[in-house]
Amino acid sequence: MTIWTPKLTQGKPIYLAIADAMAEAIRIGALQPGEKLPPHRDLAWRLKVTVGTVTRAYKEAEIRGLLAGEVGRGSYVRARTGNASIPSADDLANGVVDLSHSIPPPVVTTAEFDAALAHVMREPGRLTLLDYTPPEGYLRHRQMGARWLRRCGIEVAEADVVVSAGAHMGLVATIPDIIEAGEAVMAENLNYPSLKPAMKSLGIGTIALEMDEGGLLPAAFEQAARDGQSRVLYIVPTLQNPTTSTMTRERREAIVEIARRYNITIVEDDIFRLLDERVQPPTFYSLAPERTFYITSLSKTLAPGLRVGFVATPPGRARMLRVNQQVANGRAVGMTAEMARYWLETDIADSVIKRAIAEMAQRRKVFLDVFKGQRFRCEPAAPYAWLSLPAHWKPMRFAVEIRNRGVYISPGSSFAIGARALEQNIRICFGQPATAEDLRRALIKIRELMAETEVDNFAPVA
């Protein structure tokens, strides 16, 4: 049995502080799978709290999947079996609805897929697509990237375009080019869930910056820049993940002015831009091309399995990015990129995007209908919604309970970069269900669960 004693964070209920400390200890390896945890009474004595508080903390940890209790034997750290928030293929085959991933709706036809395959089969040099691609991508695929970027309002030379295996790998290749291990990246305090673990894998920290309904607060950015906390800003300015907000031109210009004054590099993740047909503010790359790396991909607009991303670098900065691509093994797959090129050079890509936008609009209407009268953020063209839960529901516990009813969503804490972990929100994505009616049925389950009263179960697990 371990003699583990948690160090509790102030400013939250003690039982949650114990469960959070347990999660952190498991994450860093201080608690290993299979280890027996202290009996409730022993831990209560060491922490000078009631036995009931420890019992509630252990129950919270059990709900989160951190431990398992065996009658007569005690409580043990559970083995890590992957990310419980991600449904497996078997789950999906058995009718589980995944509203946790932001993907376009399934609008691609078999004929469109087959046409791309037929194009590849006609290519005289098609066997070369089985080779490793150059780290920066084949020339014809960089040219494709430059044309795609023009849709985003960006004029960039093909020599300054790097093709990656999706936007995430583009980010992983970009960051080491502009910052060193031991430093940190600034980002809005609610953000892309994989940002923090991705940076950690590179030995890079994250600094959470305050935001409001319009996105990053320029004053918070300037304070961090002036204090020398970081040399890099990561930002999702259009249909921000998870709040759905789009930053105004005025705020973008204010951030660019600060970045120039303090010599900050901007990494602009703009993967949702083409989902919104409204006139949009210019990209950060357009406003400050000398200091902006612009990242986008085809996965959020055409099909999630089309793992092709593009990074537009400041002039002359693509060389080191190619090296990082090779080290990170982030280069695009030649066959996938060639299929994408065919779609982009015919009218297929335009047709798919138009249908995806139209279908997503219908699904957004379904969400607005089901959750009429509730508090949420869901800007026009957003592929997801940021829904506030009633006060009696904790987002993590809600996510576990709705998962037990066959629906996967993402709790607000998944998006917290800094101390803003107690978000009373969940993110609901619209794209995965086969039809809008399938989405409606899943949303009704969420609404019905929100109306239920959460029941605490204080039954001991040890």
C-alpha cells in the first residue's frame, strides 16, 4: 500500500482537490497502476478532514476512471487503457454517437472518392506515391497548398509552403523552429485540447492568457509579452475552439501591433476559416507575414481522414521547418495528398465544401431548437457549441454519465490551458452523426440528462 499524501490546491472543495491531486499523481507517475491507495480513515487523519470527505473524493476519482474499489480489498489505481473520452470503433458500430470530435459531416459520395482513386490509377508515376515524400512535400502538392491558402486570403510563394500530415503535425513541426525546449508558448486559456500535451512532449510549457467573448484580451497579451514570459503566441482566431468566437479585425490589429513591439512570433491555427462563408477579418498572416506561421488543413472542411495540412511560413523560413518535419515524421502521405490534389483541381472540393456547410447549418439549427432557452455559445457556421451546464452538474461527471447513455462529449476542463479548469461547460460537435436526426436524438439525451438531478453516491469503495 502506498503512503501517498496529496498536496491540496486551495480555492476548491476538498474532495475535488483530493481527486485532482490523485489525477496529477497518476499523470506524472507518482501513483502507478495497481497501487493500493490509503484507507479512507488513514488519509482523512493525515489530511485532517472527515472520512466522508475522503470517501467522496475516492468516489469522484472512481467516476473519472482513476481508481477501482474491491470490496474487502481496498481501492487501487486503475491501469491506463487509453483515453476514455474517445469512443472505439466497436462503440461506434454499436450505436454510440460521438459528439466529441470536430469533423465535417459525412457528405462525400462514393463516386467522388472513386474518381480520386481513378485519377491516382491513371498517373504514370503512381508507384512513387508509395515512397517517403520529401519532408516539405512534392512540388505539385506545395503548389496545391499555395492555391488552397489563397482561399483563406493568403498570397504565399510555393517555396514558403510546407505540406504536413494534418494541422497538428504542422504545429509540432513549426514550434521547434521558433522556440527552444524549456521555454513556453502563450495561448488563450481555453484552447485546443491537444496543445498542452503536444507542447509538453516537446519540452515546452504553456502560458494561459485571459480572454473574453471576443477572444484573447490584448492587454493580457501585452502584459505577458512585456514581462518576457514567452516569444511565441499560439492563437485560433476564427471559430475559436471551444468558444466559437471569431476575433474582430480591430482586435487582430491590436495584437499584431503588440507582437511587433515585443518581437513575438505568431502561430495562427485557422483550420475552421473556410467553414464560414461570411466576410471575415484578414488573417494574422495577411496582417503580419514577417512573423506569422499560418496552419490549416483539409480535415475540417473536406473529410477527417484526408490528413493533409499546409503551413505557410514567413518568407524564407520553410527550410528549418522541413528539417523538423523529417524529425517529427510529420510529412504527408503521397497517395492521400494526390487524391486531395485531384479534388482541389476539379470542382469536387468546392462541391464537398458547399454541401458540408449546408449540412452543418441544418445541424446547427437542430442544436438551436433542442437547446432553446439554454445558455450556450454557437456562432453562425460553428461546427460545435459551447453549452453551459446547470450548477448541479460537474462537467466531468456529466461527460461520464452521458457516455454511459451512448453519447460522447467533451467536458470544459479538457480545454483549460491554465487554472481555469472548473469550466461549467461542455463542447458538443455536430459532424459525426450520420444524419441530422441522429444528432437530434443524441442532443435530446443531453438535454434530458441536464434536467435530471445529479445524485451523489457516498457508498464507500473500500
